[in-house]
Amino acid sequence: MVQMNIEQKLSAAFSPIFLHVMNESHMHNVPIGSESHFNVTIVSECFVSQSLLARHCAVHQSLAEELKNDIHALAIHTYTEREWHTLNNQLPVSPPCCGGFTDKRKGSKKSVSD
């Protein structure tokens, strides 16, 4: 459901030449069937002459509701058609999950505020 909403909203906002939304929740310590971690690759001429920051802001704006309520992590890869062809149409690969910060002495997880 969340993945479908992401695909619909990004398609409507950017009329992409190519859109790939991957649910990467299974790569993380979340319940089976979760939709909380996503990797988005979007190729659109809307991004011509936009900075990377402007592109990411536009994607965030399009997905504001999902980011507020459903998405825990979102990897965003934005390209123009020319940039995409320069990359030989290859999807970026996400690194494996490291499981958060760990205090190696105690084997316990630490939050950023610790």
C-alpha cells in the first residue's frame, strides 16, 4: 500500500521516464511485510537545471504525508534522462543494514542522543 502510494505520487508529480521504487524493509530489523524503508530511483526531465538538493526537496514535498506517517528511511536517486544514460541505466545498490549504533563493550544498541 505505501509503495503503491509512493509510485502514484511520484508519477503524478514528475512524469518520470523511469521510476523504480523498491521496498527494502526486508533488509532491516522490522516485522515481515513492513513498508518502512524505501529506495527510489526517478528519471525525469523535471530535474534539468535543478540542484541535487532541489530535486530531493521536491521528492520530499511530494511524499510529505508518507514521510510523516509511514516511511522510516528513504534513499533518493534523481536523474535527468542524460544523467541516467551516462550511468548505463544502472540502479544504485543500497549498502547492507548495519543495525544501528552498537556499544561493542556491552553489545547493546545506542541511540544518537547517548
